[in-house]
Amino acid sequence: MPESSAVAPQYASIPHRDHTAELGMWVFIATEVLLFGGLILAYLVYRHAFPQGFAAGSRHTEIVIGTANTAVLLTSSFLVAWAVEIFSPATSKIVTWLLVGAACLGLVFIALKALEYSGEYDEHLVPGINFQFAGPKANGVQLFFIFYFIATAIHALHMLIGIGLLITLAIICRRASTKRHHTALHSAALYWHFVDVVWIFLFALIYLPGRSTS
Amino acid sequence: MSEKNYLTTDFTLRSWFLTTDHKRIAILYFASLIFFFFVGGAAATAIRIELATPQADLVSSDVYNRLFTMHGIIMVWFFLIPSIPNTLGNFIVPLMIGARDLAFPRLNLMSWYVFMLGGCVTLFAILAGGIDTGWTFYTPFSTLYSNSYVIVAAAGVFIAGFSSILTGLNFIVTIHRLRAPGLTWYRLPLFLWSLYATSVILVLATPVLAITLLLMATERFFGVGIFDPRIGGDPLLFQHLFWFYSHPAVYIMILPGMGVINELVSCFSRKEVFGYKFVAWCSLAIAAVGFLVWGHHMFVSGQSLVASLVFSFMSFIVAVPSAIKVFNWTATLHKGSIHFDAPMLYALAFIGLFTIGGLTGLFLACLAYDVHATDTYFVVAHFHYIMVGGMVTAYFGGLHYWWPKITGRLYSEYWARTAAVLIFFGFNLTFFPQIILGAEGMPRRYHVYPPEFQVWNVLSSGGAAILAVAYLMPLFYLGYSAFFGKRAPANPWDAPGLEWQTSSPPPEFNFETQPVVTREPYQYNERFEAEPQNA
């Protein structure tokens, strides 16, 4: 490298680098929106075609676990936002614990999700593996559960990546917290909040249809 | 030439395969794409040999299905989509904006590895026995009936999609954040506007393909009925999702080519591009409207007439910005001081071929005519005029134009011009007969056909032979020049772009001092303060 500065050669300064990195994360989130957007579109098309089946399918989901998970995820997002807000070399200890707490809540989410999956397996609601459902709504219910499993599995995968990011940042903060990790933390937080927002949509689409009627 | 350039900083294999230098990554892509181009080309060769006679004499119908699928998948995802963005774009974007690298150099390297992983998975699917669904993976054939490696091939395309997204993301951020001081948006060379528009499509459309292929593979693997009408699924939904990506993808495959043509036409007419702002915004207009026309692939699928009418109308609209570009290039030529160097021959070939491709596209946008032309050679000819006549020709043009910058060597002008002319004639001889075949009703994707079509098919196969030779020629004369060619000066074309203000080949970090931009692009009229030319 021609000059031994703190930033890579393509950047003029540290703020320049940080703004660039943040824009990168926003563009990445744009691409993610379209990934989930395609899936949600397909869901909506079929929900429109099979309103009864989707309502019946939705009533077979565990709304208690779903609601609990929503609370868990929102709390975890709050911890991350808090960490971003107070981040400085002086507060590295608190930031580390906040990130560990957020990651642990993420793991709680995954554990509850696994519990939910196993319950659905026991009830023979897993399409392609053991799906059994009698009656005229069977097709709609099966389509509902196909989307349920695909959407929540992709979301869980994003959660696992996010948990990995949070733990990595917690380790970095513990070892050597400097100003320059603020952007990394900020970008990871953006990603975590995005995964959170996706869940809000999935929660409404998966657990709430058909609850007012039976 | 004592100072080290990017090619001579280090010679180890490690320095190539772990490089974060955008210029070296461009070379990695370039080498990979040559390989994929000839794999796809080999399939095309077999197809054209088979079609030289009306009977099946080379391959069975099953093998033929696998051949055209392989041709399509390799050429679309492993050649055309990455072609100009990942080779010329990777090399030139930072140089053009006066930056020392792309915004995320490690991500750039990662995108190459992801691309190669996707390519290897797809090649494995081909070597293991191939795929017979066509490049479109239409359900329910792909999910229920096909006895071929559909999931593996879809996985390869899926993986390569991440590479597209990462490249698009890198370009968007780079063009936003790393422009040299004084380089405002309206001072950007038009190549960058095109690549920016392309990147927006890459970032916004590719994830939809990813989720579509994932749904298709899930249905096939688990035997569930996402698109299976017997249990309530809708095969048309697959087509909608697929074309929501794949029609914008068509613009991924032409916008970068249009961008290159701006640079070439302007340089070899020694004139500013006519109507700069129109051309710039037309790139974005094509990207935006291109998202709203996918239904014209489905006019005979049974979608509602209202939908078809809207998609037909939008398809006419999207032709407007493309036409504006063609008119502006011809207006740029008007009263220009035209030099028929090899890159200019490619650019002129592009304008002609793209115009034919565009006009046949308007035929297909017409509902009534499309019913007649759907799934005939008319469609095949149309998109080959755009993608091969347009994009590949622009790719060759850009490659010749920037070759002295990339390698620091000059190629043989005689051979380059010969190849350009041969490509133009070979291409037209290959594909113009297909327009006629299609209009007369010959369907695509059949390996046998009625004897009355043979004349045109023989002409087409003959043209393909010429085209094959013409495409092989640059491999030799450009390859030769890379090692034994005359040394190129920093600015062999006497062009004002920033990429010409640094040495050829450029040093590792592109510029010795940060360039500052004080003028609009394409100022060929004024004498710009050229750097002292290398003697």
C-alpha cells in the first residue's frame, strides 16, 4: 500500500469509508426485500385463491409461541439499538453484554421455533414429509403450510446469520473496542432490525388470518 | 516503463487468486467467461449441425433438449449477464471515476469465487447427464416430469445469482461514493449510467429469481404442489415470478452493451454524445419500465386479456428509450470525424443489429402478431439479435477499445477489422434466415422439421460456421498481442476519459495522484490537457 493509513486505499477518510459501508448494507437490504417480497407475493396469490384453506391453516399454527417469539425478537432488537446508541470505547463492557443478550434472545427465538416445528410434525402438518389433512380445504391448508415452512425456514436462516454477526461483534467489543467498530455494529444492527421487520410481516401473515372466525 | 503496473507487481498464483485489485479480478472473470462462452458455443455448434438437415441425424430428441438447455443456461447466466459488467465494468469503473478500487474489493473477489462455484455446480449438472427443461425451468415439466438434473442446475444458477447481486451492490455503492472530486453525475461517462442502471436491476431482480428457483426446487425435491395444479398450485405463478426476473435480466444483458457503444461512437466520431442527458436518463427509464413488461412472455399462456393489453402497451413504451439511444448515436455520428478503427466497426455493427433486434421486438409486443410468432424461430432470431448481435458485439467492441489499457499492448488492427466484418456477416447469415423461418412458422426447440424449411436452415448453419471462426479469431490475435504486441501509449485513442489519463497498464492503485474533474465528458473538440504521451 502506498501510504500506511487506517483506511483502505479506495477511501479518502474514515467517515468516507463508514458512509460507504453503510450504503452497502442498505443496498443489501433492498435485495433482501425483493427476496422476501417474491415469497410473500406468492403467498398472497394463493391466499386470495384459497381464503378458507389459508384461514384453516392459520388456525393450526401456535399463536402463543408466535406471539412470544415476536416479543423476544422485538426485545432483542431493542437491545441492539441500545448498544448502537451508547457505543463508545468507554462503554464497551455494557455494549458487549447487550449484544450477548440480543444474541441469546435470538437463540431463544430459534429454540421456540424448533418447538413449534416439532409440534407441527406431530400433528402431521409438514407437507412433503407427513402431511395429512382431510376435508375440502386440504389443498389450501397444504399450500399454507408449504409457505409457512419455507418462509419461516428462510427467516430462521437469516436469524442464525444475524446471531453469528452479533456474537462476532460482542467478541470484538470485548477484546478491543475502538471507534472504528461503530460502523460494523451499525450495519449489523441494520441487518438485525431488517430480520425483525420481516418477522413482523410473517407474524401477521401466518398467525393472524382466520382468528376472528372459526 | 520502469514503474510497476498491476500486472507486474507480483507474479505468484497466490497474488492472482487472493487479489483484491479490481483489475486483476476483471482478468479472472475474463478468463472464466471465455471458457463458458466456448462451452455454450459448443452446444450451439451441435444444434446448428443437427439442424442442417430436416431429419434427426446427429442427436436424439432427448439429447437435443439437453443441448439447447445447456446452451441457454450457460450463455445467459455464465456469459451474458456477467460479460460486460464483470470484466470491462470491473476493470474500467474505478478508472473512469478516478477511484483507486471498487468500494468493497474483498466482496468483489468473493463474487468471483461464488460465480465459479455456481459455474462448477452447473457444469456438474451438465456432465452428469444434463437438463432438458430449457433455460426457463417451466413447471410442471421441471418439477414433475423431467428426468434430468434440474435441482443441481437450478442450484448452480441460484449460487451464481449471489455473485450478480454482490457485483451490482458494489457498483452502486462505488458510483455513489467513490467519484473523483468534481465528477458530478452529469459528468459521468454514459457507460457508468448504463452500469448503474444495470446494477439496480441486478440487485432488485435477482433475489426474485432466487426465491422462484427455491420454490421450484422445493416442489421437485419434496414432491409438494407449489405450482402443481392437481393440488391447487398454479403453474402460471411460476412463469410470472420467473419473468419478473428474467425480463429485466434481458436489460442486464443489453444496457451494459449500450453503455460501451456510447464510449465508442463518441471516441471514433471525435464528438460529444448527442443529447447526453437523454441517453443517461434513458438507461434508468429502461431499467424502471423493464420491470413492468414481463407479461409479454406470457401472451399465449392464458393470462387475462386485460393483463395482456397492459403488458403489450408497456412493451411498446419500453422501446422508446431504446429508440432514443439509437437516434442519439446516429446523431452523434452526424458530421462527426469518423474513424473506422476496429472498435468503431463493432459499434456500427451493434447499432445495425440492435435496431433489427429492437424492431422485431415490436412485432412481438403486438398481441395479434405474437400469437402467430410465439415459440417460433422469430423469437429466437429476435433475442439473438439483441443478445448476440447487440451485447456480444458491444463486448468485443469494448474489449478492443480498452485492450491497450488492460494489457498495455496494441493488437493487429488488420485482423481486428477482419474479425469485426466477419462477425457482422456471419451473424446476419445465421440469424436473418431464422426471422424468415419463424415468420413461416417453424417452431423452436425441435430437432426435426419439414423439408421446406431446409434452405433457410442450411443458410443459418453456414452463417454459424462463419460466426464460429470469427469468434475464435480474437482469441488468437488478441492473445498474441497480449504477449508480443506493440507497447501501447497511455492514451492510444486520444480520448479525454479519466481511464486514459493513467499509464497503460495502470499501476496497482490506478492513479499516482487523485484526479480532479473540471469538465463534462466527451470533450473531443477542445484540446484537453493530455498527459505527456509515452514515447
